[in-house]
Amino acid sequence: MALSLYSLTLYLTFFSLPLIATFKGKGTVVLVCMLLIVHGKTLWNHRLFLRETILRTLKSPLGVFVLSFVLWMLLSSFWAPDTSTAFFNALRYLALIFSGVLVYLGVQRETSERKAMFFKAFYGGFIFYSLFFFIEIYVFSIASKLYTNSDLFDKMLFIKGIVTLCFLFWPFLFILSEKYSKISFWKVSLLSVVFLSFILFRARPDAALVGIIIGLVGMLCVYRFPKFPYLIASLLTLLSLSTPWLFTQVLNQNTLGDNFHYMPPSYQHRLLIWEKMSEEALKKPAIGHGIDSATNFSKGEMMQLQIHKVSFDLSSGKIKTQHLGVQQPTHIFSSHPHNGIIQIWVEMGFVGILLMLSILWALTHRIITIKNPRERACLFGFLLFYDVICLVGFGLWQKWIGATIILSLLCFYVVKNHQETRS
């Protein structure tokens, strides 16, 4: 009976993802809590292992840097605009992360039969997830028709669902690369990305497609050159340290001139947010304004974005532009700054940036030391995809993204365990 209930929970988790991730992204947090409940008994039976593992992890370089980052995040709530709310929100996010750690350790101590169930549920669930969106976009808009009562595919409707799909794509690609190991790794990867791109070309956000492509290139590079992640970590370090000055002095509305108005409105909006947020970061560059402060500034100045249609005329070989009007005036600041680096600068200052970079370098070293080249490549592709989403897509503390990362890492583990068990 226990196995039947466990199996039912797993299949419910992964086969419900298309609806949960699409209509209510925070449903992924509920899924993590469900998995924590079903693994609770296993964790209790191995509580000595749990205690020893957590203590050992905290003594590792990665554990020390993560703990330092967490302590600084909590400390920064004391100079946040609303201390009690900031501290509470930080605790909520940390509770989610700690729940993910517990689930991960619980899965590690499960029987081989249960791990096999987890693998099958994820494998079948991801295929169902992919087909759901493929049918939704190209065959019949089931969800759009029911949810919006519209025959047209609503690209804005599936943003969270698409991002969740792309996060889970990387452990699924690991399955395919191991299953078809006789075929060149780059062929398996390229064909998989091509299929996924059929969905991403017709869906939002654009950052998902960019992230998948960058992740693919980085994945193939690290497969051929194992030390390649150090180069990316160096570039991200330079970007992180220079970000406030980059968007206030080099890349903004004034320096781009007329070219600024020919970008899509969402791109214009991001550059304006990044410029103004960078200005706020430079007011308190050392320690920042406090955790959660990036979402608590006043709405900022009013902006009125111009909309142009840019096309290429094949007959004349020239680029044509058409002015389509202007958007309604709105405030610059939104619910989050769409850039994790800027958010850390604003909220935790230079100290937070240094701690974040320490975590980045520790993670990079962990990935490089992985012996299986396919696992190493897929994990690095996953990290690069998150970097893109974090840098241009969403806020840093959105819990549905944290929950999706937890689910993805769980899948990476069960896939790895499945391959080791078979070999």
C-alpha cells in the first residue's frame, strides 16, 4: 500500500506539472511540500544520516559560502524598508530551500524500487509535459480555449509553464544522452534542443529560448573542454562586479540614442529598470538597502515607450522600420528588477555580491569534478540556463523558480542513480 501511495504521489507530481506550472506557478512549491511529506518517514528513520550529512555539507567550501550568504541576507533585513516583512519573506524562501534539501536527502535514502518509480514518473511526466505544449501550440489550444475562452494561443499565458519545462529539460537530456550513448553527444543534444525549440519559438518568454541555446553551446563546450566553466565563471565575475556602472555609464537609454526606441518594449523597459536600480544600488554600494528592498521602492518615474516594427526587405536588401505608436505611460519599477545581480547589489550590496560569487565558484568547481562527462555537461547547461533566466527574466527570490530548481535537481539525482544501477 505504501508503495502504491508513493507511486501515486510521484505520478501526480510530474503529470500535473503542465497545469500547475502554467496556471499557478506557485503550485510547484506545493509539489515540493508533497514530496517532503512522502519522504518524511524515510528521513526520520535515517535521522542520524541526515544530521551527519548536513553537518558535513556545512563544513565544505560550498556550505560555508551558502551559510554566510544566508546569514548576510537575514542580517540585511534589519536595514530594509520594512524589517519584519523582509525578515519573514527571507525565512519563507529559506524554508523552501531547506525543504528541498530534506527531500533530496530523503530520496537518497530510499530503496532502489522507489528510486526507479521516481525515475519512471519523471521520464513519463516530462514526455507528457512536452506533448501538452506541442499540442497546445500546433494542434488544438485546449488550455487557452478553456482558460481564456479564446481560439488564439495566448503566448503570455504560459510563461511560468515554459520556464519550468526548460528547467526540467536538462535532467531529461541527461537521460537521452545516456540512453543513446552510442550516438554522438552533440547529435543527441542538438536534436533534443531542436524539438524543444519548436515549442519555444511560439511561446514566451524569449529568455527561455535564449537560455536553452546558450546552455546548449556551453554544454557542448564543457563536454569537449572540461575546464570551460572556469571561463564562464570569470566572465560572470567581471559582469557582477561592474553591473551598476555598466547600466549607469555604458548601456542605457542615453548611450543607445535612437536605437533604444527600436528595441521591443519589454527590452526598453528592462534597460530603464536596470539603469534606475543601478542608481539606487550606488547610493548604498557596500551593504545595500536591505533584503526585499528592490520590490519596495516607489514606482519610480513615468515612462512612455515607443513601439516600432523592424523588418528586412529582401527586394531592396534594406532594413525597414514602421512606427506603431506609443504605449500608455507607466511607472518604470515593476514587482522585481528582472536581473538577479542588480537585485543583490540593491539589497545586499558589494558584500552580497562577493558571497554570491563565492557560491558561483564553488558550484563551478563541483561541476568540473564530476567524472561522467554527460552529467557534467547537462548540469552546466542547467546552470547557464538559470543564469540567463536570472539575469533577464525574473526576480531572485521567486519561490516557484526555487521549487522548480529543487524538482530539477531531484531528477538529476534519480537519473544518475538509475544509470549507475543499470551499469
